Amino acid sequence: GDIRATTYQGHEAADMQWVEDVDGTRVRTFGRGFLIGEGRGYSLRWTTPAADWNDAANQVALDTFLSTLRVPSG
């Protein structure tokens, strides 16, 4: 999928999405990578069956995950 520049919790970040088959199930993954300084970074991934991607419950869960995750400071 395409890579899109964004910011996350004040850090430069990049988002990607892709679809693949895992054990016979089509899944869709959202990935976000970001650097927090001093050579440290994170890669977040959210994967769900592709058929469930647009379900309201999935979107709420992803939004909650992204909005409540806190990275350590310092």
C-alpha cells in the first residue's frame, strides 16, 4: 500500500495499509511507524479480517487504540 506522512503524538510518523492472506483469511493491516528521538521508534500494527475493516466497532477500537496509547518519555 501507499505510505502517507502524518504526525502522531507530536512526532513525525508514517501510515501504511495493506491486504494479505493469512492462513486462508484475507486480512487488512494498518501500520504506523514513528520516531520519538535518541534513535528510538515504534511500529504499531492493527490487523483485522478484511471483511470487518469498515465495521463501526473495528473503527472505534482502532481509534481508541491510537488515541490512548502513550509512549514513554525520556
